[in-house]
Amino acid sequence: MSSDDGAKAGRWTFLTNHARVLVEIARDPEVRLRDVAATAGITERAAQAIVSDLVIAGYLTRTRVGRRNRYTINEDQGFRHPAEADHNLDEFLALFTSRNRHHPHTDAETVTDVPAAPAAPSLTTDLGPMPDPEGAGHEEGGRAGGEPVTRGSPPEAPG
């Protein structure tokens, strides 16, 4: 890998600027485009152009409220690319908005009542001593000191 490859590898991200702008608007429908641009790492002019693209494509509706804009997202709108066309925006936005998780740029609390993942199942079949794949010279294979290893029973604690 050349040094140019390393520099290029650090430049790409999984989300496009259009996706980032849409996510920021979903988090706060009355957000200023200046703040969207700062969060997305783009210029304010680029954020304005992206919002115009999204309005024209039917993903957003812009409503003037006093001196500010309020945006409404058409969450039933599907993705543009045929590979994702069977998914709607609501599925995507749920991944990145406070609807289901903490966002590091807000004061929202982290969800803590998520149940823990179940423990991995253990083998219950006794397969006898495990062979030493390296042939390290253990007489009964498996553990140092020649202790046999059997599946299905936990090792005894040293006493």
C-alpha cells in the first residue's frame, strides 16, 4: 500500500452528505442549516443545496415558521437505489436518531434497560481428551501439566 492509498483510505465514510443532512434534520426539524453544515462537516452552501435536492426529490418539505424553517421528512419515501428500494427512510432514520439510542451530540440519556445477550451455549458431550495439535509433548494432551481436557465439564479450580 502506497502513502497515497493510506491518505485515500481515511477520506471515505459510509454515509453520504445527503444522509448526514437528513439525519440532522430528523434529530431537530427546526435546526439551522448553519448547524447542520457544522455537524456534517460541509459548508452552509452545500447544506442548502442538499436540502434543495431533498425537497425536489420529495424527501423533505420546508415550511417557513416566522424567520426560521421547519422541515418535515417523508419517512415513507423509499431509497433511490434499486438495491435499497424496498426500505423506507423511517428504518434508516431510526438507526441514527434518538428514537432508539443515545446521540453523542445531545444531552439525551443512554438507554440502560436493554437486556443482556444470553450466554453462549456450552458443549455437553464428553469427547474425551483433546489431542495436542502442536504435539508439545503433553502425555494426555490439552493442558499444561498433562491434565486431560474434556468438553462438557468445567475445569476444576486449583485448590
